[in-house]
Amino acid sequence: MELDEQLFVVASRSIRPSDFEEHGVLPELGTSARVYKFFKPTKCVLSESIEATFRGDSLPDKTIIEHVTNNDDIMLWQVYCGADNCFPCEPAPENCIPGAVFAANSVGNEVSWPSINPGINFTIGFLIDSSVLSRVQAQSGYDPTPKRIIVRIRCYLYGRSA
């Protein structure tokens, strides 16, 4: 008998504006989870939130949190079920899938990824676009460029188990 199942993972990373200037590559963010029973992913939903800390002239640092409804600042660039690459090509920045494809209100969030057997890791990786730097607006009296940003991605996988 098959049952509906869910797998939930969270990835977060603290970045600085200079991370986009160094080495000419976008910052990476990833996570993995051990699967304890057979799982066949059929749907993937992502949510993105940003925590930006701004420096004030004579004010204490201010942190603002914003939920990004359409996941515009992230790109899915690698997914592995154990050693199986879930993409038909190598993980590379030019092969990324925009995060908006996997937004909760998207119709394109169904996936056909390999089944994951018990004891195998599910691994997912993202690239962070520089648009994240202007996602949260500073209040009056604060430097418009955040001194630090935490990007948090929640990945919800839905599927079947045996």
C-alpha cells in the first residue's frame, strides 16, 4: 500500500555584499537529509526568506525579515538522490532552474526525480542571485546596502512511499 509522504529540509547561509564581487561566481547554498524509508519525490515546493541587517549612522543596527513570495533570488542548480543526479546535465550555473518555478503558487513544481532508498541522502543546492541585495529596503537613517544578509530556503518534497 502506498502512502503520501513529505520530506522537509532547510538551507540557510549568511552572505555579505562583497560575496558577489569575489571570484565572479554566485554564492552557493545547500543542504541534505538522510531518508529513512523508500521515497519517490513527485512535487517540490520552495520558499525563500531574507533577513537583512542594516547599519545606521547613529542608530543601532536594524534587522528586517522579508518573505519572498516568488523565490526570485534563488536558482536550483543541483539535486542528488544518493549518487543519482536528478538533472539530465551536469550541475552548472548556466543550467539552473529559477526558484519561481518551484513557488507554492506555481503550476510547474512537479518533478520526476529518482526514488530514494532507505539510508540514502537527498541533497539539494542553490545559487543566490545578486538581486537579494536590493530585496529588503533600508529605513531612513540607515545605509541602503545591508551589511549582512541571511538567505533561508525551505524545501518541501512530496511523494510516495511503499
